[in-house]
Amino acid sequence: MAKTETKPIDKLTFEQAYAELEAVVSALETGEQPLDEALALFERGKGLTKHCAELLDKAELKIQKLSGETLEPFEEKE
Amino acid sequence: MEQLALFNAFPRWTVTTLTRHLRQLLESDASLKDVWVEGEISNLARPASGHIYFTLKDSGASLRCVMWRNEATRLRLTLQDGLAVDVHGSISIYEAGGQYQLYADTIRPLGEGALYQEFLRLKAALEAEGLFDATRKRPIPQFPRRIGIVTSPTGAALRDMLNTLRRRLPITEVILAPTSVQGDEAPAGIISALQSLNRISAPDVILLARGGGSIEDLWAFNDEKVVRAIIESAAPVISGVGHETDFTLADFAADLRAPTPTAAAELATQVDVLELKASLAEIGGVLSSKIAALVQVQRESAAWLDNRLKFTSPERRLQTERQRLDEMSRRWYAAQVHGLQFAQEKFKGLENRLLALSPLAVLRRGYAVITKNKKVVTSTSQIQIDDPLTVRIQDGEFNARVMGNG
């Protein structure tokens, strides 16, 4: 049940990191891992939490526009 | 002045009191307080005061109308002579002019009433089909990663929504599907925007919005095909059309109805960035406490294992072996010592036996050894009379001479 996520944390989007964080927490809540695995999960969870908080701090609304079948950046006019 | 007395039998009116009486008569009739009148505008006048004056006519009669500035500024319709309209208001008398007139508060293009009837008919039909059932409403995700927006790319509604999203949840991704939201082409545009948005971007939630306008401006949101496109949208739809008091069929079809575009953006972000940060902190706390508990459990079980391990450890076996070795070596040593004593005792016995065999021991019993010229005399044939002899007894020797036969 322990999934092996090897992707570096700083490469994760907020969405990915948050989803993995939820998985880590629920995995730890079952408490069925050997200690070393649990500690690894914990470390991963700590890293994910930090990463998410950082992403929130520097988040800027990303706006795209549908143009036919493709997406393009949307420039706001004031 | 008798004539006057004659007239005194009848009520005396001034123009003012009579007019006031007529006015009160008209105003006491409830049905004249809330009238819709259909006609054509003529004699339109818009003086600097801001009030609007016009006459409503049909083929048989005419009706003076006034709309005060307060209501006039809210009027979205552009009035002109000849325009066929529905006017709502109350009937009263303008005393100074001696005219009864319609005090108008709402003016709609003629046919809008018919539009409203159409709205009610369609609403009833779609309602009967179950399209507006509460059971059809899908839940709005608490934390949308991607929000689709269907609206005009140039309207204030878009700006309001983007500002709200930026303030509440800037981590979100926004996909705008631009479309006209007013006019004949609007329904097809809205339907196409909903469909492409779902197909291409698969948003978690869609905001379908438009700023305020007249019932005609908002009419695209009462289109039956638009209603069905909302129902068929894969992502749940939040509608935010017009002002708080405007209800369109799109609002009834939507999974959630917001009174304004801004409110729609707020309802789409039930969890804002502050709450997310708080929940992250909480998760961090949960993680820490989980791991602390786990470490504690492991520590206890490790201590228990350590105890068990001590019973089965090589160390312990080694100690046992060492003990056995000690035992053996002690026994061996004992055996060695015992063997030596035995040998010594045996040796002593031998020595004693040896000593017993010594001739000297015999001498102690009184025997003597007689030698002649250093030769032990063991036979009488070896000696003659007067032969010198040496006699050895236990404690020494002495000389003797043979005197004769014994």
C-alpha cells in the first residue's frame, strides 16, 4: 500500500503535492509501515507541507483563454 | 343675495378641493395603483429636471404619463416617439394641471410581457421534466484546482470574478472560455463555450456569469438549449447572472446559483488561501504527532525485543560455554593434581620399598657385613685363622681377626 513516490518535491505542482500529502497522512494513519518506511513517509510529508506553503505564498492566479481547441495566455485589460 | 342662499343647499367646491376630492377618489381605488398599460409613445419630453413626460396612445385614447427622475435614471430602455411599450405605474391627478395621468415606474418594450410569459411556460416545462430537481445538483468541489469561466472577455463580470479569485485562491488555474453573453448569437456561444471547456480543460467547476442588464439582455440565459448544456456539463456549474433580483432559467439549471458574478467566484472558492495555510499547518501537526506516537511504540517494542534478544544472544551462550570451559579446566587441573599426588605417593612407596631392600636397612636389624680385602665374605672357605677382617654394622666399621672355627 505504500506507494513509492520518487519525484522530487520541488518539481510537484501544488495540486500534486497536496494530493500526495493527503495520501501520506492517511497512510501514516493506518500505521502499518515498518518504522524506517514510516519515517521516510514523515520526512516526505514534512517536505510536501513546506512545498505547499511556499507555493501558496508565491501563487499568482494563472489565467488562460480557450481559443478554438487550444489554450493561450489571457491578457487582462484594465 | 337670496340666490346665494339657494346655492348654499349644495356642497361648495373650490377648484382645488374638487380636484383634490377627485384625486383622493382615484387614489382610493387599489386597482389603479398597480396598472400595466400598453400603448405607443408620443410627445416625449425629457427636460433638464431629469423627469420624463410623454403621452401613451392607442387608436382610441391617450394617457398623460410622467416618470420621475429617480425611476428615469434606472430606465435601461431608450425611449422614442412611436415606440410600443408596456408601462407600469399608478393613476393619479396632477392638480395644478387638472390632468389625470399615469405615474410610471417601469417601462418595457412591448412584447417583453410576452417574453415573460414565455419564460414562465418554459420554466414550467423544464421543471416538469425534472431538470431543476435538487437531486440533480452536483456538489461544488471544496478546493477547485481549475476553474472554468464562461462569460464575455470584456465585461466587468470577468474582472470582478478574476479579482475575487486572485484574492481568495491565487493557486487556482483559470480557463476562460470567452463568448458573447447578449444577442442572438449568445446562446450558441455559451453552449459551445461550456462544451469546449469540459472537453479541452476538464475544469473542476465552471462559472457561468454575466453582469446586470434588462430581461432582454439576459435572455440568452433563458434559452432552453443553454439550460440543457448546463445540465449536460461534466463539471458542476455555478451561475452568476445579472443582479441579486434577476432569476434566469440558467440559474435554475445550475448546480449552484450565485446572485452576482463576484458571489459566484466566492462560492467556487469555499476554501481560501488562508484556510489552506491553516490546514497545512494542521497536517504538519498531525504528521508530527503520528510519527512521535509511532517512534514511541517502536521504542517500546525495541526495548522488549532487546530483552528477548539478551536471552538468546551469542554472548549469553558464550558465557555458558565459558563457564563450562572453566568447569572442565578446573576438573582437568584437579585431575592433574590428583595424578601427581598419586604418582608422588607411588614414588614414595617405591622409595620405601627401595630403602627396605638396602643392605643398610638389614644392618639396622643387627646384621653385619664382613669384608676381607674389600671383598664381602660370604663363605668360610674364604678365610683362615688370623686373617684380618673389616666388620660393617649399622653405624660404622671395626677391625677384627679370625680366631678359629666356630
